[in-house]
Amino acid sequence: MSDPEGVVDLVVLGGGSGGYACALRAAELGLRVQLVEAAELGGTCLHRGCIPTKAWLHSAEVADAVRDSAAVGITARLEGVDVPGVRSYADGVVQRLFRGLTGLVRSRGIEVVASRGVLERDGDRVGVRAGDRLLRAEHVVVATGSAPRTLPGMEPDGQRVLTSDHALRLDRLPERAVVLGGGVIGCELASAWRSFGVEVTVVEALERLLPGEEPAVSQALQRAFVRRGIEVLTGSPVTSHRVGPDGVEVSLAGDRTLSADLLLVAVGRGPVTAGLGVEEVGLPLERGFVVTDERLATPVPGVWAVGDVVHGLQLAHRGFAHGVFVAEEIAFGRGLLERAPEPVLDERVPRVTYCDPEVASVGLTRAQAEQRHGEVQTVRYDLTGNGRSQIRGTSGFVQLVRVPDGPVVGVHMVGAGVSELVSEAQLVVGWEAWPEDVAPLVHAHPTQSEALGEAHLALAGKPLHVHG
């Protein structure tokens, strides 16, 4: 082993969304940074999650557009789905972004250590053991992300029983698929497969799809899925499964058995903290997540955690925000910034499910708002009254939740294209705007953003294109 190296300002363990964002911002602020990553910069989001999944979903959207083209006066025919071609398209997007990220990290003077890292005590500090090197730093950030969860006795084999990682590397489409899990990952892949012509059944043990969203949104999504030919079985726990030479059989509570070519296990993601030396250096874990305070500091001085290893929303943009926050928190502590950064609050982080139709939300559901504030007011604006939504042929709605004589605390949307509306919704919730503050704002016509404007007009007591 080499002798311990000189102490740098910051070592980041993990090069995914939270890790590289922290490294980039810290370097920008003048800190000396080392970034430890065993695989490729960009992590799950870039290589096995957000980006390739949305590329597959875009291909699925194109397939639907061709299939439905006669409705808008265009004669076209869908000849088939070239799965290797879809993969090549997605891989191309990933590689272009990867090259850009690699160049950006290099340009900031960040040393990337291509190795698996393990936390290790270094006197009164915590360092990172990377191969035969001990990386020493004033601060260490744990940003090791998450991995697909599995169920006992249902371990993926990559052939008949898949995780989302496997699903994005398929060489051909199944004729029939069972998706176990009606959360974000399950709904997105079920939606894409259905657009490609796969017979899909979504099985969810809880009583509705996307159980973390507003119930009315979940119900609207389920109805839309059923109209598209996706079978949805909620309140249906899986009791067993059997893999055979020709497919897989999935048994549900209530003595129903489903037969399919493959089973996608999409039951969420768990933090990657095992084998990292976390507990050995004194970091407490709770259900595998690193315990931190509101400012993402762990109980061990100089050690921080960001992204999916911190309990809460598992979203890449939350990881970005965490990483930037910690970099600025460290810089503020050194007098490099005049103001302390604002903590990242999960309830102000936008959430999007990119299925067809899309689901987007930010803030509190009605039930959460009632629990916190007591009485609340809600309004729902139907997208059938929105001109651009009529042109796109989408249905859905925008629902607002406000405190009486107070701010909007939740925005919940379902419909094609609503992912592009959630940034405005985030500003409303994040700035604690009242409906009366938003109502005077003029939205371009015809755009779907008008639906947000209409909903705020209604909640401010002056509805325009709203019946009743």
C-alpha cells in the first residue's frame, strides 16, 4: 500500500447525480476535490435510469403517434419495433451526455479515482480507501445511490425475471409481461411496453397505482391504462412464482394465476450502503439509509450524505440539489460564501412519472395538507377545457391544494405533457404563492400552461373557463 496522501478539501464517494453535482459545485467554489467512482460517471440516472428509460419512452411515444396518425389526417403505418434500434438510440443519447459530463468534470480540475471506495478511519477523520490509496480529506460525502430492490424468493435471473436494469437491455420484446409494482418504474416500463404492442398486466399489492400521489390522480391513471389495454390489478399481493422453459407463472392472493413471457420486479430501490464501511466508521443507518440532519450532515464530523442513500424521495434532481447544497454548506463554513444555503425540502421537490398519460406533482396531497393545516381548499381544472390539450388529444386535470387565506401547498397533475408544467408549479409552491398572486399572470395561448393559470383563477374566486 502507498503512504497516505495529502489531505484534500473533499472526497466524494460515488459519481452519480448527487456525487458529481457536489464535486462540480465544490470545485467551482475553489475546493480541491477527489471523486471516487467504480463504474462510470453519471451513475444510475445516466446509464440505467432516467435517461435511457425516457429514451425508450420517447420511442414508445413515436410508435403511438404513428399508430394513431389517421386521427389527425396523416396516413402512416407502424411496421414494427426494432428493439436493437431502440437500444442503439437510447445508448447514443447516454453516450453523448456521458462524454459531455466527463469533459465537464475534467475541466473543473476534479481528480476522478476509478475504484471502488470504502470508508476508513484516518485518525480523527474519515477517509476513503480506493484500492491501495487512502484518500484523506477534511470532508467526505457519501453519494453511493441506490439499486433495484428484489423480493425474497424472487431473485432476478435476467431472462425470465427482470429488474429495470435488465428491461433496458432486452434484445427483443415479450408478447406478454407481468409488471410487479405499480410505482414510478413499473408504470413507466408498463406504458412503454404497451406502446410497443406487449400485453401487459400491472400487479400492485396496495390499493392503487402510484400510492404516493393524490388518489384522484392514481384513479385517472388507472382508467387511462385500462383504456390503453393495460390490465391493472391493485390490492393483489403476489404469493409465488414459477419459472419454466416457456415463461413464468405468477400466483396472486385469491387463487389467480398469470402467465407471461417475463416478470418485471419493480418494487422500488434500496440504498447502496452495504460493504462501504459505513457502520465501521460510526455512521448510523436506518433501514439501510444513512442518517443525517436537515443539513445532510451525519453524526460523524466531516461526513455528509446525499441523494438516494438519504431517506426520502429517490429522484436524480433531488440528488443534484443535495450535492450542490452540501458543497455550498462546506464552502460557507470556510467563509467562501456570504450566505448559508437553504436546505432541500422533499415537499418542494417536483415528482414526475413519465408514462402515458404523465403524472406530475409538487407539494402536499390533500390528505397531507389536512393533517398539517386542518381545513384546506382544493380546485380541479379539467384539461378538456384547454385548447392545446384538445389538439394533443389528451385528457386529465390540474388540482390545486391551498390553505384558506394562505398559500398553495400542493399541485397535482395528470395528462400528456404535464411534466413540462411542474416547474411553474414548483415555483408556486416553493415561493408559497397565494392563488391571488398567480391569477394575474398571463399564460401564452394556446398552451397547456394555461391550465395552471385557470386553476389559480378558480381558486382565487374568479374562474374563467370553468363550468359550475
